[in-house]
Amino acid sequence: MKRRAGESKAPVHPRGHRPVDNGARQSASEPREMEEQHAVTMLETIPDAVMNLDESFRVLYANKEAERALEKKRAAIMGGVLWETVPRTGGGKFEKEVRRSVGQGKSAEFEGPFVREGEHYQFLISPCESGAMVFIREETEKRRLRHALQESEAWKRLIVDSVKEFAIFSMDPTGRITLWNPGAEQMFGYTAKEMLGQRSDIIFVPEDREARMPAKELAEARERKHAKDERWHVRKDGTRFFVSGAVVPLYDGGGKLVGYTKVARDITKQKTAKDQLEEEVGKRTAELQKTVSELEAFSYSISHDLRAPLRSMRSFAQILVRTTRDKLDPKAADYLDRIMAGAERLDRLIQDVLTYSRVGRGNMELEPVELENLVRTIIREHPSLEAAQGRIILKEPLHNVRAHKASLSQCISNLLTNAVKFIPPGRTPRVQVRTEANNSIVRLWVEDNGIGIPEIHRERIFGMFQRTPEAEKYEGTGIGLAIVRRAVEAMGGHAGVESEPGQGSRFWVELPAA
Amino acid sequence: MKTLCVLQVEDTEEDVVLLRYAFQQAGIQSVLRAVPHGEAAMDYILGKGDFYDREAFPLPALILLDLKLPGMSGLELLGWVRSSSPIRMVPVIVLSSSSHRTDVESAYERCANAFVTKPSGIDELTELVEGLKIFWLKHTQFPAGSVNTAIRR
């Protein structure tokens, strides 16, 4: 409440409102005057309007705050009948209450409007020998709050009533419905009249009813302050629909449960679309799985069925050579050798294709791999590297990587085999294996002094069956590097090459550091 | 060396011929009998049909089993041998062209004694058969009453 400061007019004495008699007052000593003076000062400074009216309701005294409440200067009202001089003070509750209080000699407390429109006041009328003391306290703030509350209630009502897309209903603590909005009427097919006082059970599907879902939902709301659910519900006409809903418990100011409110939305369309999508995805996945297993069966059958005749071709040719070479003319012996070589090449090709199809499939869980150990083991144990023992130098230390060990082993042996294979005649192979660590990535280099790779072929050689013209003179299936790239990429890495044709190649593989 | 019978279950005729050749190369005296599929192997073991004559078709001391067979698979036959055949304890060596992990594992799961991938050349096959001869046909002791009675008779 605002205060007016700085007005220092001599206070107007309240007359008549004293608990002591006139005689006593007239013989008042100095301290008594002081006391009166204090009382007046106090009346002037308190934030409430105070008036002293005589028996015919003429204003005998009004404090400074009263000027504000009455919107009149004190001088203008002093001595006049209040409701004659101040508009809107008479003819209503105020005048009636004041008259009754004075008439009955009983104090009265009440609330109501006063001079200023739209504002609300608390009144205290206290009769005294001269008439009455009137205390007026502005209640604007409280009033505003109440107003706001009423307004929000109205809004709530409006929202609850006008929202059709959402079913909104409330229940008392025992689960009986106390509010059922038009959205709920539309969604569930029951009118508010039908539902009020009922339990919400009938909108649940029988299975959920049996599983005591209605009660469980409320219990969950109590426990977690909020229960969200998506489930099928049933309409009055028996049709089912899918609902996304939330229940909140309602508590009064003292924390006592007063009920629940549930807001629900029909999401059958979305649900159906989602189900269809899932079904579709499931179907596609099944088709893909079928394709994959067909492919697996195919590669299995390659390994078994194609290699079997090859084995007999090769073996019988070998037996023939072994048992009859002396009797054959050199040309026939040469042909037999070519049959065997062809069979061997085809066998390697089939094995490489199989490796390629298997690599990067299945469980590719990465684990820390000690690269030095792995590379040493490969050099020691790989048959095609036997001749190059001592030509492959490890530049230690090698950083460890995260990889699928078997796949990485396959990659490194392919790279090392290539490194010692593609060497110009007469040159001694010299291979260096080293690593570079950059942040969390380790790059493994396999560097050779071989024939090198012209720039235009550097990307191509990682494809299936791709060989450079220079490489044609060397044994190979053209699959080894395709296997490397596929395996490395399946492990989340990359593979590439730098080269100086005629001088050598530097193949690299990047993998996460361990 | 004891005269034992080795039963080869193999549908590829060439592989039968090659094994016979390798047996000769290795100087194995044992009787080598071959059947082309699982059903025939069951008949052989049970002495049914064409195999009634135990003189000609003695119970095997060792079975060499291909996995991919027409009709019942090698694994199914292995299961039958281990569960309901009269020679449940007979050593069975799987001899397959597969080196698939799943094949290897399911063979051992059904109690194969060994899994060998068929060698791709005759030299390797002969080498394998020589090993077989020394380990299985020379040094290995077989459980009593399992197989040898029919042959020793």
C-alpha cells in the first residue's frame, strides 16, 4: 500500500473516541496530552483509513489515509454526513452495516466495495460514545489474487470444455469420476451424465480390467506423481482404440489427496502406422536375413561342391604324373602340369572369394590387440613369408590397436605377403612395419621396395579381382587387398596406399588405438 | 598290425578312389569299406540288407565321415552312431571339405573324435593317411567288445 509522505498539516483531533470521560480529559495532565498527541500521530501514519463519525454519521475526524480511500480532501468532508458528501459510500452494504453497528452498539466486520471502483475493502466499525470509529483497509492485492484465481478457474473450465482432441476427466480419491469433458464424451462415447460418479473401469479393455490396471494406474500416479501409459481402450460401442494418456494425482494445500486427473489422446492412427511400419521392417529384415542365409549357403556350397571336383582333378593329375611321367612325352607332361597349376589357382581363388565373403561378417567385436606380437607371429608362421624371414623389419615400438584379431591377422598377412611378393627380379625384398599414433587413431604402415603402383591404380587395387598390369607377372587372385579394405572398414578403420612406382609402396591401415 | 576295418562314408566317388589310393600308398593292410550315404552307413553298421555278411562287411574300428551327404547329413549319422548304434564308442573322424567354424564345432559337439579338412592334393592326403595309420590303426587301443570281435573271429 502506498503511503503519502511529506504532508505535515496539523492533525485533526479525533473527537469523542476516548475510553475515558470528559472530566478526566479536561483535567488531563501533560503526559496525557502527550499520549493523545501520540495517538493522533499514530492514526496519521498507519496505512489504514480511519474515520470518526458522530451518531448522525457526520465526519468528525478522518486520517490522512482516509483521504485516499474517499478520494476527497479532509476539509471537504469534515462535518458533513458521509454518504451525502462522498459518492458511493451510501446506499449500499457499507451504509447499512455502519447504521446497524451504531444502532445496535455492536462492532461489525465486513468486506465490500467502496469509493474506488473495482477495489475491495475490509471494514471494521467500532461504535463509541460519539458515534463510531470506522477502519477501512484496502484489499486490492487479495482481491486481485482472488480475481486471478477465478479467472484461471474460468480458463481451466474453458479449456477442459472446449478441447475435443483430448479426453480430460477427473476422479475422486476412490476413483469415481468427478469431471468428464466433451473430449472424453467424444472419445469414449459415454456422456458426462453416464460417467459422473462411475469408476473409469468400463473404458478399459477386459484384459486390463482383469489385470487391475485402473487401480494400478492410480497407484503409479500416487507413487511417481505422474503415470504415463499407452494402451488399448474400449468405447461404449465396443470398438477399441489406442490411447496415450497421463494421470496426475491432485493434492490440496495440506498435501491431502483430493483426486486424479487424466488426460488422454487417441493415437490409434499413429499406432497403426507404427505397427504397419514395424511389420514392414520385420518383413524386410526377414527377407534380408533369408538373402543372407542363402548367400551363406551359397558360399558354403562353393567351398564344398566346387572344391571337391577340383580336388579330384588335381589329385588324379598328380597321380598320373607320379605313375606315368617316364612314359609320357614332354608335351603331355607339360599339359598335365598345366592342369595341376590351373586347379591350384582355381582352388586359391575359391578360397580367397570365400575369405572375402566371410570377412567383416558375424561377430566383429573389437578388443585390444598387441600389434608387435601379432606381426611377429604372422611372420613366423605364415608359409608364404617363410622365405622372407629377416627381410621384414619391425620398427618398434608398435602401438596397440583395437581390432578383431582374426580379421586384423588376415589383413596384415595379406599386406606382408604382397610386400615380399611384388619385387622386381634380382632385388632383395626389404619390408618395414611401423606405426604412427595420432590422437586415438593408430596408422600401421607396411612399406616395401617393390614394383610400386602407378597413381591411377592406387584406388582400384582395393576392389575385387583388381590387379595392375605390372602385377600380372606375379601369382595372385586380385582379392587380397579387397579383403584388407573390407575387413578394416568392418572394424571401423580405413586402408590406403602411397607409392613411388618402381621404388616401392607404402600400404597403411588405420584403426582405433587400444 | 591288426586287421581292422575302416568305414568311409563318402558320396563323392573320386574321394573314395583317392582314399583307396592313399591307403595303398601308405601300405595300410586294413579293410577299407565305403558307403555313399548315411542310410547305407546305418544298414552297414546294423548288418542289414546288402550288408548282412559280416565277413565281407565287418564292423568298423574307425569311421571316416563326410558331412555333406545326400539324405541324412553326416552330423545326423554321427548323432545316431553315438546315441543308438551298436558301436557307440567307435572313433569317428570327420573328413570334410568344409573348414567352417559351425561345422567344426557341431561335429565336436556330437562327439566326433577329430575334424579334418580334406587335403587338396594327393600328397597331402597320403601324408594324412600315413598319420592315421600310425595313430589310429597302430597305437590306438579300442574299448573292449567294441569292434574287433567280428574281424578276429
